[in-house]
Amino acid sequence: MIWPDHIRLLSFPAAMCCPLFFWNAIVYGMFSRVLPIGDQERKKFFYFGLTSLSLSIYSFGSVFLYSSPNHQVAYFWNKWQGATLVPVFICFVLFTTAQLGLKGIYWRKILPWFSSIFFPMMIWGNLFVVPSPAPKVITIGSYHTTIFENQLGWMAIPFFIYVLGNLFFLGFLWAKTYWGKWPQRLHFFAFLFFLAAAINDILVVTEVYHFFYLLELGFVVFILAMSMQLFRDYLKKSREIESLSEEMRFLMSTISHDFYSPLISIEGFSERLAKDAVKMSDSEVHYLERIQANSRYLRDLVAEISDYLTIGRAKELDEWVDAGQVVRQALAILDIPQHRTHYEILLPDAWPKVWGSEKRLKQIFLNLMQNSLKYGDPDRFYVRVRWEASKGGVTFCFDDKGPGIPPHLKDKIFTTFFREQRSQPGIGLGLAIVKKSVENLGGRVWVDTEYTEGARFCFWLPEYKEES
């Protein structure tokens, strides 16, 4: 029975695989952007999506290669197939690097970049594919069909040796990672089937023996197996995050209630004792002052940790907030005249309204001003606040005339509990709270290292409107 020439039997598997790979790429590409997972998990989903997208392009070429009645068209799509094998390999290597957590520079940098050299070789001249105008009859059961199967160029064999050599070593790493784990071991066998399908196709195309091309089927088995694995990883990570969230809620409740109660008692009793300080010896007064200082420190510590933990977790009302009003409230809380005899505060005449939580915005402004007050000139306090529309949002900058921030510390200062000057009061959470609050509002914060008269902190928020 002769299969109709205008409908090629061999194009059916590729025609079915192409949309499967494409939609898998869309799904995992979207997952990498919207799922609440860490950076490493996002990389897994993103590279897996790119691998699926590359495979869909490969299958798209297969459809036209096996269904074309013209040898020149078949030659074009055969070169297309060879070229798409390069991004398939690169994306798979990057996915494996993220999935297995490979740290070596060879897998992360050298191999992907070096592999890209093969891409122009696939499409230039006859290095990878040599046109063959004679059709070839393929027999599948009682069906017969003809295809224009081209010959391999001299570059094909080195490319296959290079790719398979790296894939076999990656297979060893997969086996090392998953062999003792079930059902993850199933995904290692899926990878072996994919390798076997690739080897089969190479042997068939080099006419070592005659059989069917299985590469698309090998791709499908591996992609489906890894899709299940990634979903399983995500569900496991989600459960871990939920468990951690429960622990965090318990910790916040404990901090806000169980820690505050004894601290209030200690402060109350120490204040009561301080009233009779005239009856105490110098050493007793010293110890009492240390008790009071440490209780205040612990109270501030509990308050700042509680604030840091609640950012992004507690439900807060988002609304249009007058930035100028929030800055004035922060200045009133600080009461600069109480701390400095000489001070200069420069504020703009007009302020924008920004979208967010008034509490968080006040926390940002207050912590930045406290930072300027703490590390600024002890004799004369200076702060200048300005804003400007930029990059679709609004940027606020705080300038002071303190010692400034060394360039090598511009990122460290936003980490939790970092304190360069241990002699200064505080626990090292102020700027960490600023960073987390700004990012929770969809913005970012940084230190302007080009400012040399002191320190300049800037932060950008995405939504604002100017006063009419």
C-alpha cells in the first residue's frame, strides 16, 4: 500500500510532538516568572522551557523535512534541523546545570559558549548536510512512502561525537544524583532512553543499519518525565515554604507578645529602682544603668526583628500616600533639634503621591533619616531629600555629609545585622528593613557611590502621581 505523496507518514510523530513541546515551553516559561520560588528553581523552569521551545522548533523542521515533495525544500529543512540541535543541546546543558546544581565553570560558561560555534557551521555551505536529490523509500508495516534524505557532511561526525561525549558524562552525573532515589531514578532511565534514541538516529542516518528515527520519541519521554519531576519539586518546595511560613507566624507572635512582657517588667522595675539611686553605691548605680541600657537594646531588637519579619506578610492597606506628609511625620518622630543644636534639612516644595502602605513608606523614610542622624556629622546635622520622575516611576534620594559609604560595602550594608561601626547604637537591621520594604513595594534601593560629600541613598518606586 503506497502512502499518498502529499501526506508523509513520517511527519505525523513530529506534527504531534511540535505543539506538545511548544505548549510545554509556554507553561514552564510562565512558571519561571510567576511562581513564588527561589532563583535556583526559577532557573530550572526557565531553562526547561527553553529546552522545550528548541525542541518544538526542531520538530517543526521535521514536519516539513518528511512531508516535502521537493529535494531542495527537504535540504533546507534538514539544515534547519541540524542548526536547531545546537540550541537544544545548549539549553539542555543549562537545564541540567540548574537541576543538578553543577558549579563548574565548564558546564555553566565554557560548554554553552563553545557549543554556539557550531550553529553557523550547520547552515553555511554543506558542512553538516550534503544534498541528495534521489528519494528514499521508507517501509512501515504495509505502508510505503518516499522521503528526500540528505547525506551527512564532514562536520556532522565531530559534532555528534562532541555532543554525545558530553551527554554521556552528564548521564553519569544524572545517575550519580538520582540512582539511589526512587521515583527520581525513573527520570534517569528517561534520560537513557533519550540517549539511546539519539544514538539510534545517528546510526540510521550513517546507514550502519536501517531502522526508524526515534529522536522525537526520546525527546517526548524525557520531557514528560522531567515535567513530572519539576512539578514534584515545586510541590515539595511549596510545602516547605508553607511550613516555614507557619513557623514565621509563630515566631512573630512569640516576639510580639512573650518577649515584650518580661522586657516591660524589667524596664518598669529598673525605673523604680532608679528613683532610689541616691541610696546606692557607685557600682550598684553602674549595674542598674547597664540593666536599663540592655533592656532598651533588647526592646529595640525585638521591635526591629518583628518589623523585618512582618514586611510582606502582614496585610496592609495600599493607597495613594503623600510622600511629603510621610517625610514630615518621620522628622517629627526623630525630633532633630533634640539631638543636634545645628541642623539643616532641605526638602522640595512639591511632593508626589506614591502607591503603597503608609506604614511601610514611613518606615523607609524614617530608617534612612535615622541612618543619616546616626552616622552624620555629630556637630551639625545635614540632610537633603529630593525626588524626580524616572524610568516610569519615581526616585527619592537622601544626601548627608557624614563619612560616606565605601564602594566595597555598598551591597553589604543592606544585609541583615551588618554593622561596620560597632561603636554606634543599633543592631544592623535598619537598612535591611529599608531594602525589604522597598522591594515589597516593587522598587529597588541602592547607594550612589559617585556622591563624595557623604552618603547618598536612593530608592525607586514604580507607581506615583504628581500633585495636580
